[in-house]
Amino acid sequence: MVEWAIMPAHILIVDDDALMRRSTGLQLEQAGYRASTAERAEDALALARRDPPDLILLDIGLPGMDGLEALRRFRQAADTPVIFVSARRRELDTILGLELGADDYVTKPFNPDVLLARVKAVLRRGAAQPAGGAELATLTVGDLVVNPAAHAVTVAGRPVELTAREFSLLHTLTLEAGKVLSIDDLLARVWGAEFSGEPQAVYVHVRWLREKIEQDPNHPQRIVNVRGVGYKLAPQGQTPPCEPYAANSS
């Protein structure tokens, strides 16, 4: 008899208030959910593309792209439930009146129990619809294949075992193959807003990834460093090489 583990609902918190992100994320995790955080809407959209959330808590007054435009972008990608969060009650009433598509709203400051009740109610309403399945397609870059649904990676047909964080980093680079992503972009999309200013996390995991997917980790050809900018994933051969790839564990 096979027993299937029930995965906790993934909730994405998008807010430029660091204290709000940390406290809300902790409350949600204590309630049994999995929480991710983003400071900017642009980072949240990229994070959701790699790791689709089941629910988004979205502030309206964000730096750069605001919450209203972010909602439109989220709606274009998937029908993920959204709860607006704002200190401006009048603005929230107007937004709901315009029927822009938010599923609910809470005003700051809010009672954590009230927020949890709203989260549970919205998740129940949307329980029949999986989150973002279209983005879980298998990705191929040269002879590198990343299968997000199976959490599997192969290089020239050979399976490669990665940790959860290594997989998330490689998946993020694969989604933007050929495009340079800055250290800040990678931190925001893979680790979340709370890791801002900790570039060493990226450096270490890139090194570990190279040990597993590069033919020569000391002279990487796949995960390429663009000095002063960031990293990009470059395609390599379509057929298996003559020599085996290094598969050292981290």
C-alpha cells in the first residue's frame, strides 16, 4: 500500500515591510503552511513562475510595480487566489468595487488569527484548482534536462542528484537560460527577500552545482559567471560527451 504525503499549501507573501514578511511567514509556517517572501512584485512574479504558490498575500503600495499591476500579471499567468493587504481601507474598497480580481483583503495592522481564517477560507474555495501547473513543464537546455514535476535533472542522459536548494537555483537559471541573472535576482527568486545582502549563499550553491553538472568544475561551461553582473546558464552539447561528468556530492 502506497501512502501519499500531503504537501502543505504554498503561500507567497509580497510586501516591502521586512517585519511584516518575517512575522507573517512565521505565523503561516506555525499554522502548517509553506511560506515564501518577496519584497518587490517583479521578484514575486519570477518566484511564482518557478515555484507556483497556492495563494498570494499581496501588498498594494510596492516599490516599482505596484500591487494592482502585479495582480494583472499574476492573473495572466495562472488563476492563483490573491488576498490584498494594505493599510488603506478606502483604497481596498475601491479595488474590490472595480472587481480587479482579488479574492479577499485584510487591512494593516491585522490580527494573525483573522488573517489565518481568511487564508483558510480562500484556500478552501480554490482547493479544486491546482496552482500554476503550466509552468511545471520539463525544460531542456542543450543536453541538460530539468523536470520540475519529478524534481529530476539529467545531464547527457545521466541523472544528477541535487539538494532542494540546488535544484531551485538550477531551475531558476534554466527558466532564464542565456540571460544573465544578478546575485540579487537569484537571492530574491531562490532564497526569498529575507536573504537580501547575503551573496555568499549564491556563490556556495553555484560552486556545488558546478561540481555536479560541469565536466570540469574549475572551468565551467554551463553556469557562466559574467563578471560584475551575475550568472547565466549556457547550453552545452546535444549528445553525450566522451568522458563522464563529475558527480561529486557537496
